[in-house]
Amino acid sequence: MIAVAVLVAVVTCESVVRARAAGASSGTPLSRAAATLRVQSFAVFDALSLAGKPDLRRFGIRRLQLVYEREVWGGHVERSEPATSDLRRLARSLSGDVPVVLDVERWPVQVAGAIDASTVEANIDRLIRIVETIRAEAPALQIGFYGLLPIREYRIQYGAAIDPSRYAAADSHWREGNARLERLASHVDFVCPSLYTAHDLPGTGTYREYWKPVAVSAIREARRYGKPVYPFLWPQFTDVDEDGRKVASRTDRRANHAYIPTGFWRQQLQLMLTAADGAIVWSSDNAQLEGWNGSRAWWKVLHEFAAGLPRSVHSESE
């Protein structure tokens, strides 16, 4: 079954435009022209996979269709190439007036190690084929990919922010990789950088030190594609240990999936308001620690944040 997420408040907000225009002059990742021409609305997407979550349309919510690999391949194990029949079937099952985010992470899109440029180009072709096959069946769909544009390189992004000369070569390589993805970007309607929060990453310090420089870098680089930018946020920490490795133990996963401190969560949302075109708030059904709990502090912050944005006349009715 396709995971259906929701869009909390699509708004027209002149204060956002003014804040972004002011931020542009102080070095934030958005030019004054972009603030004037592109940022006429701000969207908060709720992609929370929480059992018992209420119908959030009462808050002026519109839906977002979040499609994982199991839906892309119709549940089949063989996933080496896009499956045309499965994609056509998927396209016919999607609601044509609801945006779609495709989460396809199996094909590397960065030249590194044994992954050469020809492999990356072939993978880009595969991703484009997925989009275009879906579009052939549902031309009106608005489509984006999770986490592919731009490439995620947290350590390089942070290093380039604090020590540009030392990381100049690595930063240049990262930007060249993102330029290679412009061909993929031309086939989507919006881009979705992944900006989840790890406790600590080697070479970056604590999350309080590295997260904002990485987020600013990702959003600035995402602007090169000329599409709306909706980063993914998660109100919990990712399931990695201090060395960036996945944690297998459920006990450890519970600790690693602690909720981000409320003040820092609020700062993350505020940065999206001033730098991006919106934010997609996500949670994992696999790593879920509990079902819906409306008394949680992170939800109160998000609710307050969304409630402070003027409602759009385009919000969905129940």
C-alpha cells in the first residue's frame, strides 16, 4: 500500500518573503531575486508514519504521496532495472492532483571508489526512466526524489564551511557531482535534500555544530536546479552511532532514536522557513518507538510553527 503523507499548511506569507530577501543580503543561501520571484508560499509536509495519527486535514492539510521501492517494483525482489509494467500500474494507482516523492536509493549517483562516471550516468538514466514511465501514464503528477539532489556529503559540506582551503578539492568534487545530476533534476518538479540529524559524526563535532552549516550548504546547492526545495527533517536522531555506523540492537536503536531537543527542533524549522520553500517532516515506520502522541513536545513545536503560517485558499477539504 502506498504510504500517504500530508501537507500541513500551504501558505502565502509576505513576512517570509521579506525575511528571505533580508537574509540574502547577509549571505544566506537565497538571492533577493529568488526570494521575490520564487518564495511566494511555504509548505510543511507531514510524512510521519505513526500508528493512530489523526486526520490532519483539519489543520489545512493537503496530501503527499510517499512511494518506497517496494511500490516502485510492485513488491518484486528483482530490482536491477525499472519495471515498466509495475511503474504503469503504480502510476494508475496514484492520485493525479497530489505530489509524489519517490524514495529510490539503490543506484549510486556519485562517482566514488568503484563507482565510475559511466555507472553514475547509467543510474541517472534509470531514475529518469522511472519518472518518465510514471508521467506517461499520469502526465499531471508533480514528482520529486528523496535525498538525491544534491548529493549527501555531510563531512565535506561541514568541512568546506569551516575550513574552505583545506576542503577545496573535496568541495569541488562534490559540486561537480551535483552538476552531473542536473540532467536528472530537469525531469522532476521539486527537490528534497535529506537533512536528518545524527548525534555526532567523526570530523564534524556534535550535531549542534555541524547540522546548520550542512543544511545551509545543501539548500544553497539545491538552488542550482531551479526547482522548489523541500528538505526532509526528522524530529528524532538517526540510527547511527558515533562512527556513523548503523546500530543493529533494538535497545541501542531506541537510544539513538531519541527526540531532538525541542529548542533545536524549533531552530531547524525556522531555518527552513527562511532558506527553503518548505519542509517534509518524516518518521520511520520501521524505527518507530511509539504511535501517535499529540502531547509530545516535538509535535507541539511543529503544530505551533504551522499554525503561525497563514492558511492557503488551496487547502484540501475533508
